[in-house]
Amino acid sequence: MEIPYQQLTKEALRSLITDFVCSVDDYDDYSLDSKIEQVTHQLKKGTIVITFNDKDETCLIQTREMLRKLEKNQCK
């Protein structure tokens, strides 16, 4: 289930994005704040989304394309 990022508090959204950014095995020269800004921008553009999994009660950040593929597979 997709969760609009606007429904989260600023603190919850930043925490979720920070967890996501820190989980990516990425060793580039961008600062944590810069990465958080990039993810926030992508959420606002709609290229990535926040989803909630009812089964294990977890939130994920994933591409909209990936979400569509998952939803399509669930409908089969």
C-alpha cells in the first residue's frame, strides 16, 4: 500500500529517509544531508514512493516502477 509522504510528520519522514539512505551501500562524496535532499526531491516528483507492508508492518522507499510491477504481479 502506498503512503503519501505528506501524511508523515516531518520527523517521521526524515527518519525514514535517513534509514533508507544509510542502508544503501553507496560510497560517494555526497553528504548525508545532500542524499536526504535528493530522496525528498524524488518523493515530491513522484519517481519514488513510500509503501507499507501490512504483513510485516514495515515501510519501504522504492521506485514507482517497482511498485507497479509488484502490484501487477499480485493481481495475477
